[in-house]
Amino acid sequence: MSQAGKEILLKTVVQAIPNYLIGNDGSGIKWMSWKRMGKHKEEDGMVREGSNPNFIWRSLCSSKYLLQKDSVKRIGNGFNTRIFNDPWLPVGQSLVIHSIPDENLWELRVADIIDWDTRTWNTNKLETLFSIDEIDCITRIPLGFALRDDQWLCKLDKKGRYTVKSGYSELHNATSPTPNRQFWRKI
């Protein structure tokens, strides 16, 4: 690029900066408070679209349901998994507990139903809280002696990792109509 071209480019960029910072409506930069931005993700910190989101942020917010729908917790020590709120059952349609707890048990964690002396499921607690089908499903979850933190896994991937490919495939399968074989044979 010539010297004159570089000067014109530089002047154009420098002149555009005040307009960008002030904005079209003259209100200035729209800053978010640290209190709001620093909220924990479980309290929906930084996940709302806001009043004027850009394309990328809108895309992330609109695909949040896909991550939630196709994610399940792998139980390690059970401290980070809420029994009645998080999807953690390894089999079944919904992966969540359907038994309705007493009001004071909603925040109960999976760690609360583990017998820590034997590192097995506490059958007495299981029988008081869950249905027979749920107990059967829970007791199939192996508990090891080296209990790690609970982990989020993606059901779409064999290794439990979310990839753009797996998300795109799921989204494509959910929005594509099922092919009518008879229709295509007639053509």
C-alpha cells in the first residue's frame, strides 16, 4: 500500500473511533456492572441476551438449550450435583429424578445419599426418597474409591465432549423433516 493510502486508512480509522465510542444515540459505551457480570453461572450471570446483543452473543444464548438438553452429569463425589434439579441418571428419557421431594430437600446433593464409610449408595436413604425404578437406575452408577468432582458430559459424543460437529448434527436432525421414502421412490 502506498504512503498516501496508509495515511487515508489511518485518518479514517482515527476519525471513526469517537463515533464508535459514543454510539449512534449519543449515550456512550454501555458498560455492565461488575456485580451483574460477576454473578455465578448458576444464577444466570452473563447468559441473558440483553437489550442490544450482537450476532455471536445471540447465537450463544439461543444454543444454550441444546447444551442443557444434551448434557448429563457424571457422578464423582456428588458434591456438585443437585439430586432433584440436575440431569444425572445415566439411563432413561429425562435423566432427572421424577420423585417429588419434601420442600426442604430440593437442594439435597448426590453426596448426601452416598455411604462414605463403604463408598456405596446408602440404601436406607434411597428407599425413603425414590421410586423402585429410580433406585435401580441409581445403584447402577458405580462409585469408586478415588472419587473425583462431578463432570458435565455431552450425550451426543461417544467420549462425552461437546463438539461443534455433534451440536450441528443434533440441531440438523431436530430441524430436518424425516424423509418420506415413498415420495422419493415415486420421483
